[in-house]
Amino acid sequence: MVGKIYFSVPCDDGILKISQDAVVSLVRNVFRENEDVSEASIPEAYDAEVWSANKGILIAGGDSDDSCRIRVYVTVALGSAITERAAQIQEQIKTAVEDCASLKVISVDVFVAGVSFPRQ
């Protein structure tokens, strides 16, 4: 990994630096709000020069200092409509990051890495 990524958001009195860890926390909150979706392990093959990995979440810078790209690997509960849930997760992540961190989200890619089965 190249080091910690910081995003620079222009403010009235200067620039606000937001760490990639803060963005990861926002994404994790989306998982907490959705009981039928959880983080999955990311594949071992990803470009560590570009992406910063944290469990099932990858964050990369966008075209400007105040933009980012997000990839999440998720496990969805059996019985969920996978494509609908993935689309909802995409929108929830985009909204959370843009509203709370004032970052421009270029893309949110959701990869369904598995399906969880209820315990019996």
C-alpha cells in the first residue's frame, strides 16, 4: 500500500483533509444499517498502488483531490434480491459519503462475493 490517502475538500476558511479511514467508517455504517448485507473479504489481486484496502472496502482517489472511487465486496443474505440490494447499497454509500464528507463519489462498485445462509 502506498500510504494513507487523504482527500482535500475546499471550505470557506481553507481546506479540509479527510482520511480514507473516515470514508471507510461511513461505508461501514451503511453495512450496519442493512442486516442482510455484510462485508466480505476482498480478492488478493488488486492494484495496491491505486486502491487502499480495508477488509471488504477499497478506496481510491478520483480525478480531483475532492473525489473518490469506492469498491465494496459484500455477502448478501439468502432470499434477498441480489441486484436490487446491490443497487440500494450503491446509492446508500454514495449518499453517505457525499453528504457527510462532501466528497464527490465518481463510482461505487458493489461485488457480491457470497450468499449467507441462516443458521439453524
